[in-house]
Amino acid sequence: MPKSETVKEALAKKGAYGQDLDLDHYDEEANETIKVDDLQNSDFKSYMENVGIVADEIERSGTMMFIDNNPSHCSTKVQEGMEVMSVRDALKKYDGLTDYFWKAVEPTKDKYTAKTFLEDGDGYFVRVKSGYHIKYPLQTCMLLNKNKSIQHVHNVVIVEDNASLEMITGCSTSHHANDALHVGVSEIYIGDNSSLTFSMIHSWGKSTGVRPRTGTIVGKNSHYTNNYVILNPVGSLQSFPAATLSDNASATYNTMCIAHESSDIDTGGLVYLNGRKSRAEIMSRSISMGGKMCARGRMVGNAPEAKGHLECRSIILKDGGTTLAIPELEAHIADVEMTHEAAVGKVARDQIEYLMSRGLDEDQAVSMIVKGFLSGGSINGLPEELKRELDDAIAKANVGD
Amino acid sequence: MSDMLKIIDLHVQAGGREILKGVNLTVKEGETSVLFGPNGCGKSTLLASIMGYSTIEVTSGQILFKGVDITHMPVDERAKMGIGMMMQRPPNIYGVKLGDLLKATTKDPESVIADADKFKMEKFMDREVNVGFSGGEIKRSELLQLTAQKPDIILLDEPESGVDLQSIDLIGRKVHDLLFSDADGGQRHVSSLVITHTGQIMDYIGADYGYIMKDGVIDRVGNPMELLKEIREQGYGE
């Protein structure tokens, strides 16, 4: 691990992408511990349920919740094969987690990772032991509850060999903590012949700053799915999660965003195809409702027979919004096959009029097409239950109808 | 019977070019008229003008529907007044399921969805509208949507094109049902205007009048069977 002095220097280092946020703007401490024993009768229940976290925990294998910088709730229904605890507890139990702590994300990457490192950020630790397939999704919830403060959590997820897990992470802001910053460092390690589906659903405030930093290392013959959904207004969000693939490993990134007025969203996925026959798919569907939307996708082909496809599709629904699609393909050897498609524009007139000729008015027609466009992007690899929840969220999303 | 559709000296541009150069045509309540004519003469443009698609621009003339001037009315209002259209090549609507579209466009979704098997479309309710549909599937989907909509005039753009013989039989019978569904005592109320090259659809629905369009105008009006026979024997005389 780097020395604190080196990391301190990185506090001045701007993020590679997105608006530079001034960490000094967030001058309130957020170290209070708020325990939530009973999720169903908690004051935070509605915030959780907005982002796919079910309070009754039916068909969930467990729940871990953070309010600001401290754990609030941790429960698991799984008798064996899975551990869920705070990272601080895991560091004690596993002697510093030397193989996993700050190995998939660099502390000196930028000011946000540096801040998390220097604050010694706590987070959730999840470990699925070799040979176990966890039936129901594990849910984690990150809630911002203190205005003008920084949540700097550091999560570690380990799925060992021949194992599988689905995770649903819901992130939200309570109404009085609109102007706060969420920094979430997540390190994900997937062993050989394993799989992890990691689905993140968000509902931030109109001024919230969001800077997640996620690194995933995927072992041989394993699969990683990363679903990222944000349909509500946010202040400034920038995220570019990266995965590194071994032989015959695969990764899928699905991103679904609506950039409302005053939202500035810059997100996507980065995959290093480092293993022979590794495969990746990066899909992004986004809509600008007057906000700024940047959809990135980047693949780096470093191994023979690697394959990848990247798709960025964006619709501008309101003037005043902007959308930028940046698909990048980089290859360092001949024997790779990578393709991309990008499309930016308005909703096609012939499609609107086709639906109008069936009796829908123009707003209904646009709304139906836009919702279809969004849910069309979520078809690949989503757990059935989450897909239903997403379709519900899309049906409720404000796209001008 | 009263005039369902009346087109008066209609001039229409598309892509900066004048396509319709003064079309006059009337379809009365319960009547079926067929439109013949060589490719590019303006038949599809005429139907697009009646439906109100923005690909065309009416430069002069009038379209009256049930006595109301609809020349510049939005597409959805025309649909609500009772105009229904089967396009020859409808656009793909990605992400929108056929079943959801049907539910959104009919007052009686349950019976329409239940009817889907009669159109051999029951397995298509969760499919995206028109995406990957074959020629016959598109026509059957369009007809199921029209059945949900229950229009008073049906505009059909080449209902037989790109369809195998078995499907033509099903399509022909379903178009017949649409036109004759609310007939009372032999008196029909639903009208139609049909573009056809082969005339096959007439085996199922008959036709009261035939029109031959040439270069943006109605060149001839007559008995549809006689006109078809003449076209088969002599072509369009070009």
C-alpha cells in the first residue's frame, strides 16, 4: 500500500473525467452512527424502497446498510457460504485483507480515492466461499443523511471459485442532505468459474455529487454483470467502472440514465480484455431531459481471440440538454474482434406518427417510445425480479408525459 | 349514403417534389375503392396525406372526413375520428411490446389480446413491434392493431405484398371481418381505400370502384374488375 504522504498529494488530483468537485465545500462531519435494527419500521424505509431495497427482505439473502459513514444494519439469512460484515471488521478478522485491500482500485487514482483512503473509509465486506451459489440477491444500501458532508465508503466483494452471487445496491439521499457528496470505492474480486451480478439503482438529490470508483477483477471462465441505473435528478455524477478479464472470462455493462435539467452525468464502463477468449459487452441507453449526458465505453484488447461489442444510444428529449457518446476501442494485438455502435438524436418522427396513427397523442407516443428505448437496454443478463422492478421504475419515470 | 372521405384538388409535395397534382376522389360510407397505378405514381403519398404523416406537405386542396376538413389535422386526431391505416413498411418500434401497444390503443384490451390467436399473433405479445417480423407477420400485426382500433375507414397499402399464399387467405378474411363487422341488414358502414397491384385482396372484400393513378392524378375511374383485367392485358399504357 502507498504511504499516506503519497496519497495526501493525490488529494489535489482532479478526476480524469467529469466536473472537478471541491472537497472543501463539504465541511460537515458525518460520523454519527444511526442504528436501524428493524428495516420495516425505519424512518428510512421509503428511501430504501425507492432504490430496489426491500424492507421485508423476502427473497433476499441479507441486507447491509450504511447511513453516511457508519454501518446501520447488517443481517444475513444465509447459514453458510456467505459472510457479510463491515470492512473494518473484515480487516480485523482477516489480518488486513492483504490480497484484497486497495488491489483493484488505486488510492492515488484521484482526490476521491485519496480522500477515502486517508479517512480510512468503512464499507461492506461480502465474501462468498468457494463452491457456494447464493440463491437470493444480497442487498446493500448507501444513504446520504447529512447535508454538506462526504460519504466515503470502501467496499470489498469477493466471490471465490465455483461460486455465484447477485447483489442489488441502492443508493439514495434523504431529503435534507441534498448537497452532499458520495464517494464509493468498490473492489470486486471474482474467482474462477464464478459469477457476480452487481446492480446499482440510484435516487440522489438535485445537488448531490456522486463519484463512485469501482474496479473488478474477473477470474478464468467467470462472468461479471454490472447494471447501473439512474432515472431521477442528480447534481454531478461521474463514474467509469473498470473490469479486468482473465482467460475465457466475460463482462457485461448495462447503463441506463436520464439526465434531467441541472443534472450532469458522465458514466459508462471500461473493460480490459486481458485473457485469451475473453468477451465484453458495454451497453448504454440514455436520455437527456435538458441535462448533460456523457456515455463512455472503452475496451482494450490485449489477448488473442478476445471479442467485444460496445453500444451507446442517446436520445435528446428537450432542447437545452446535451448528449455525448464516446465509444473507444483499443487493441494491442491483431487477433481481437471489437465493434461499436453509437447513435445520438431525437426520437424518430416516423415512429411517433406510427403510434399516433393508432390514436395515441404525441406525448403518449414519445413517452411509450422512450420508455421502450430504456427498458430495451436492460434486456441482457438482468435477474428477472430486478427487471420487473426496473420496468416499474421506468413506467414511473418522468419523461414528459 | 353520405361521403366518408372526400378529396378535392389535392396537391402534395414530398422531399421537395410535387407528387400529387390535383387528386379528386370520394369514398362513401360502406364503400370500398381500390387504387391501381404504376410504382411511383403517388398512391402511397395519397394514403400518407389522408393519415397526415409529416413526410408530406399539402400545398393546396382539401381532405374532408365525415364532412370535417382534416387537411391540417394532427395524425392522432384523425385516428380518433376513425381513420385507420395499414402501412406497407411500418417502422420498428424498439422496446415497445406489441401487447402493450394494443392495450394502450383499445377500449377493450382483454378481448383484443384474447383475439390474438385468430391472427396467429398470440406469441408476439411480448415481441417488440415490427422488429424482426416477416412480411406476413407485419400484416397480421397491423390488422390486429386495426381491429383493436375499430376505424370507420381503413387505408390499406398493398395488403398482399411480401406475403405467402396461406397468409394471404388469413389476411383477406381478416380485412373482410373489419369491413363487414358492423354491417346491419346487408348495409355496411365501414369504408376502405385499398392500394393493390395484383387485385388478390378483391377476392375477399370485393370493391365498388377502381381508380387508376398516373403521375399524381386520377387518370381513370371505373369498374374495378374491368380495370384490373385491362391492366393485366395491356399494362398501364406506358
